[in-house]
Amino acid sequence: MKPLIVANWKCNPKSLFEAKKLFDSVAKKKTKNLTAVICPPFVYLPELKKNSLKLGAQNVFFEEKGAYTGEISPLMLKSIGCSYVIIGHSERRKHLKETEEIIGKKVNLSLKLGLKTILCIADLKQLKNSLKRIKLNENLILAYEPVFAIGTGKACSLSQAKRMRMAIKKELPKDIPVLYGGSVDSQNAGKYIKEAGFQGLLVGSASLKANEFSKILGNIDKA
Ligand code: PGA
């Protein structure tokens, strides 16, 4: 598999104009040896031009349709050309009290409906809890994101990240890709792939700066 580089824009930027500008500027960076996915807020998804960048959502609901005010289902995401979804991000676990049960339901429906599903886990306990609940298929991708490294500028050491990657792989019954996330920038991005053995990255803050994110893409593409 080519390295998978996923931009998690979180609740940014604050206007459609800025979102389009950022997206178009990143799209100028031509790459051959990786897959790049942009995960903007829901409302921007249908507005971003189709090009070599793939689109992902940052969350999804666990039912296909119905009387669930305010929710967005995996079917809706697919219908607008969104092929990836991030589920179980630590910010949602913390601020929105997303439980393992809810996360499991979201992951199962997304996998079943064919979305490439990026399940975020911060430790082995979360992984084990999820594995009990989910029906694995080839659409699952894991993202190891240690909470101390998210949005702090304190990236996880390569040795610790590598140890965790190996421990995660041991728990998995199948060969599922594992991404690293947490304070990734253009200086450390390549190392998590080359030295720590991850199959890709989940990038937050650095993905909001077109130059920095393009540099990350450039470094991985060359590696
Ligand atoms: P960060 O965020 O790169 O800003 O640390 C990563 C994430 O939350 O996915």
C-alpha cells in the first residue's frame, strides 16, 4: 500500500472561501507515491473540487437514515464522493463523550457500507475494546494517536511510536494499516514512516498550512 496521508482540518477554517483556497493550494502539489486525503468539516465536503486529493469526513452517524436530527450518515457521505471517514478521535471521546459502544456502531456501519474507516485509538485498551465490537473488513485503517501528542507540538518519540505500532500489530487478526498521528510536521513526517514503520499519517495543525502540508506530501512522495 502507498503511504496514506490524511489531513484532519478539525473545526477549521472558518469560511468556505478559506477552505477552497487551502484545498486548491494543496492540490497543486503533485504526488505519485502516496494517497492524500483531506478531511474538512462536513459543510465544505461537497464544495471542494474533485481532483487527485481524496475526501474524508471527521465523523459519521451510526444509522443509514431516519429521524435523527442533525446527523450525517455514511450513505450521504458516499453520495457526495467522500470515501474516507475518521471515527473515535480523542477530541470527540473527550468533549462529546463518545463511548466505545457508539464508536463501535459507527465503525461497523461505515465498514459495511464501504467507507475507508480510520479508527483512532490512543492506547491498547481502546484497541482491545474496539476489536471486541467491530466486524473487521479490508476497509479498516487504524490511527495511533497518543493524547499527549495531539495539538501540543510534543510528538511521540520514534522509539515509543514504533513499540506501539508493533504492539498494535500483535493484537490485529489481519494485516490492517496503522497510521501515526500527533504533532506531525514536515521535519518528522518521513521518520514515522521510514523509521517507525507506520503506513501513513494523520495530520492536524500542520494540514492547515498549505506550505507545510505540501512539504509533508513532498517528503513522503520522495522517500
Ligand atoms: P495535530 O493533530 O497534528 O495537531 O497534533 C492530530 C490529530 O488530532 O489528528
